[in-house]
Amino acid sequence: QKEVEQNSGPLSVPEGAIASLNCTYSDRGSQSFFWYRQYSGKSPELIMSIYSNGDKEDGRFTAQLNKASQYVSLLIRDSQPSDSATYLCAVAGGTSYGKLTFGQGTILTVHP
Amino acid sequence: DTAVSQTPKYLVTQMGNDKSIKCEQNLGHDTMYWYKQDSKKFLKIMFSYNNKELIINETVPNRFSPKSPDKAHLNLHINSLELGDSAVYFCASSGSLNTEAFFGQGTRLTVV
């Protein structure tokens, strides 16, 4: 079982829609959870970090964490073509102590 | 003003050569990392340092040798380069272990 698993996509949504990105992790000891965005040819850019169960909102982005289900998601409201990128889920802590362990990424395409 | 900077951005070299990649962060962070991103875009941890001490060495061939002269710098030296070493190498830093990481712009290494 992969430590951090994401649907590789591609996920295609129309402009203005809500994009929902999902991630599961295998280690119950994981403590910190992150979403990164990576445009082609660029470096990963932190969008959200979440450390406790529940929702965390920042502008058009909402991260949701459910430790019991070992599940973390990212919702992007009012999706824009500029949101088209690869979204990376990462966890730290537990067996990922001292590092961030990444999923394989989900490619998101927002079409006008 | 770049937070995490690495040089060079591109590196093309022949098999068997030795090369170095430099990384510096001006964020005052305690933790620094080297990640490798392969052709399938998967980000894999190579090394993690905290306060200049090696924390993680993720089964990387000993041709790869990191060096942290101080908390702001983490350099990567690679001996006897092989074709399979071709990838993008990212340096990153975190304020502390298991917190969000900020990435440099990456070094695209091509071994011919």
C-alpha cells in the first residue's frame, strides 16, 4: 500500500465549478498534512497546511482532514483556468518523521 | 529576496562526471531537504537535515553526499554520475521538523 495515495486524474472541471481533490494516507501516526500546487516546469508551491480534524478555509481553497478515515481533501471553489496544475498531497510525522511524504499528484484541468 | 535558492538551474553533464548543486535559504529555518522528482513527477525524499544534523537518508546511493556547513545551506555532491540520475532535484526548507516545506526552483540534471 502506498503511504500517500491520490487519484492521478486528470480531473477536468469547467470554469466556475468546484474541484474536489482527494488523498488517503496509510500511517495513523501522521500529524501534519499539506497541499501543494505544481505548475509544469515549476517547483511545488504550498497552498494549505492542516494539522487537526475538520475544515480549514483560505480564500477559494478549503482543506478537510478526517484522521479517523485517514483522508484529506482539497476543495477549490470557483475554479479558474489558472488553477490548472498538478496538486500534491503530503504528510509528515509518524513514519514520515523528519520528512514530507508526497502522493503521486492529481492533474487538474479547468476548461473555460 | 528568494527564500530558497539553488544553483544551477540546469546542469548537463557526461556520465562518470562529478557535480554539485548548492542550496541556500534565508528564512531562518532549522530543517532542510533534498528531493528528487523523476520523469513521472513523483517527489521522493533523499535527505533531511535538522540543525545541520542528518535526520533522513532514504536509501540513496552513496555516490550522493549532502553537506550542511550551516543551517542556511545544504549542498548536494554527486560522484560518478549515471544516466538514471537524470531528474529534477529540489531543495526545500521547513521551520522545524514535520512543518510545511518551501521549495527552491529546482535543478534539472541531465546526464548524457
